[in-house]
Amino acid sequence: MRELLEKIDLRKLVRYLLFMFLTLMAQNMVLSHIRIYGVCPLVLPAVAAAVGMFEGATWGPLFCLLMGYFADMSFVENRVFFLLLLPALSLMAAFLSQFFINRRFFAFMGVAFLALLITSILQMLKTLAGDAWSVDMPVVAGLQTLLSLPVAALAYPLPEKWARA
């Protein structure tokens, strides 16, 4: 246990916890009130991708597990959706950045787009499991993905800066 405590960088831990707390606050207090055609942007998958991309396959999913826990508490309709999804997206981003892509902005935007698309498709399938099929479901999923992309760009600078330091 002592060896594990020696390996933990407390400054990095506090930075990421504060970053994810502020992200959750922005998601719940600001982004949830911006609605275009009834769809609000979602930034949490992009943050999970950024953290996984810059912190790797161990710390990224651990930070995102904590963020997913609090995200599920703030979204009433979810039980364990973000708790399972955000660490998986973070692990996917860590894997892609480790073996296939660089850690630059445009590669991040591609990974963030993929994370947002996976999230919106899974939300659509979750709704489909409880209700009947609607023709508007794929349109809403695509619109949520596209509306979330500009906000996703804001998730890149801080983890990139902290990884360089």
C-alpha cells in the first residue's frame, strides 16, 4: 500500500479531479440549458477521451470511473451508464493514442467524435430498449454528436498542457 501511495502524484490527482468536477458542473449548469432542436451538447465523452489520451490506459480509466460515478448521480435517468461508458471510452482513447494516432488536436477531435458518436448511439439503443422505435432517433443521435463537437474542443488544452509539463 505504501508503494502505491508513493507512486501517486498528488498534484496531478488534484488537477484532474478539479478538471472533472468543473466539467461536470459545466455540463449540468450550462450545457444542459443549451438546447438546439431539443438536443443539448454532451462534453463528458470528449473529456474521457482527452484524459485517456494523455494519461494512458491506467490513470485515464480510473479518473473517468470517478467522473462516471458522479455523472450517473447527476443524470437521473442513468443508473450505471456513464460509470461503465466513460472508462471504456478513456481506455479506447488511450489504446488508439498509444498505437495508432498521435496526440495532436485533430487526432483528438477524431477520437472525441468517435466517443461522442458511440455515446449517442448507446443512448439511442438504451431508449430503444425501453420504448418503441422512432424515425427521429438516429437524427437526434447525429445532431447530439455534431452539437457536442465544438464543446469537445474545449476538453483538449488542459490535459495536453499537463502532459507536456
